[in-house]
Amino acid sequence: MNEITEKLNKLKKEKNAVILAHIYQLPEIQDVADFVGDSLDLSRKAAQTKADIIVFCGVHFMAETAAILSPQKKVLIPDVNAGCPMADMITASALKELKSKYKNPVVVAYVNTSAAVKAESDICCTSSNALNVVKSVESGDIIFVPDRNLGSYVQKNSGKEMFIWNGFCPTHNNLMLPEHILKAKAEHPNAEILVHPECRPEVAALADHAMSTGVMCRYVPTSSKKEFIIGTETGILYKLQKENPDKKFYPVSSLAVCPNMKKITLAKVLDVLFNETNIVTVPEEIRKKAYLPIERMLKIQSA
């Protein structure tokens, strides 16, 4: 255990703090975290934790979600510049304008959105429960924001017509292409191919399964396969290998790295907890509105 880790463990006890880390975080961040998971898991953990302080090792919208669910807790983010390009592709004003064009709009917002966008939405979803969330919408004109690839996947598998916003994750959309899948498949012919639904439809079509990171982590131990080609941000490989030492994992592309997730370091985690800086807050009026679609999401069983 290094010096920073020792200091962090001591500080956590002194301040009744908990460290939540997204699955795409650096290995040393995952190791020091009290909980490592995907967006849905972390949303739930943020709501359930008894800690006074939440240090959220992820991108900004995730810390906002924790602040929405736990207004009485102090939520800190180790790097205020750890944003999400996909979340920035939809704004509350643009969504309002789009809603005005429909008689009975029902907005399904991916959690990769700002608190202000969530406040203009009817129900949130993650990649693991998006299909069930959309299926739960009984009537109205479904507007899905902001990820076109996840939206396409959900529309195809739910059979529901939706207006899909033209947003995307640069890491999944631009850095994992069909040729990467074909090359990995040629190199590892016996491997099972698992990709994230944020990938392009033509990439998902070449995979054995499209699933969220959380579902990947639960699926791998149950599979009879010993080798896996993983099509999502490379940070997940550390957790998969750690939990399944008898199996082998290969990235669809070693270039599939989210620069924002990797902005968070151990030193920044220690600094932000010691000084209690980079507090993530959401204006109460927006928080109350944004809470409702998240609450509705959390009531839907994930896949």
C-alpha cells in the first residue's frame, strides 16, 4: 500500500467519506474505491450510502446525479474538467425546443446528460436498463437523448418508434470500428465478443452480445468461454481480469480510452478529500425536477 492510499484510508474514516469509482477509472483508483461499478450501480450506491462525503471518481454528470439523489451529502469530484462530450451534445434549451414540436412528448434521457437536461426529461435510463425503460413507456411520442447508437439499439430491440437525438460517445463511436472487430476476431477466433451498445450499430452487429459494462462483469463468470474480446473503454479490462484470473481479455481497440475518465489520479482524490474542494452542487429547483426521472429509472429493474 503506497503513502497516498494510506492517507486516503485514514481520511475516509475521519470524514465519514466514501469513494465511488466508475469502471473506466485507472486501476489504482479502482483499488482505492469503496465501490466500483457502472452508471446504474453508482447511482444506486450514491442514494444508499450513509457517508457524509461522496468522492465521485467519474465524469461530471455522474457526480451531479449523486448530488441530485443525495442533497444532504457533500459530493466532490477530483477533477472539475472531467466532463462528457456526449452529455454536452444535448442542452436543456435544445430539448425544450424539440419537445415543443410534439403533442405528447415523452423524453427518455440517458444518464449521460446534465442535471438541467434531466430536469426536462420524463425518465432516465442507463445502458443496462434502457431497453426496459423504453418498453415501460405505454403511450406518447418517445424522444431519446442523447446517444444515437444506444437509441438505435433500443429501437431495434424494443420495436418502438422513437426520435433519436444525434449524439454519441467519441470513444465508443470513433475508436471502435468494424475493422477493429474483424482484426481482433481473426487474432482470437475462439473468443466471445462483447460490445457496449454505445458502439456503432455495424460494430454491435459483429458482436456476440451488446451489453452494458455492469452486465459484462456479471456475464463473464457465467460464460463457458475462456477468452473475450471487449468492445468498450479499456478501463474495464482491469476489473474483468482481476475478478476472472482464469480467463483472457482483449480490447477491440487499445485506443478506446476516455481522456476525461483518465483525468482523475490518486493525488487528485487525496487533495479533493483533504481540502473538500470541487463540490458538485445542483440548484434546488433543477434538482427537484431532475430527481423525478432518476427515481422513475431506479424503480425499473435493470437487465
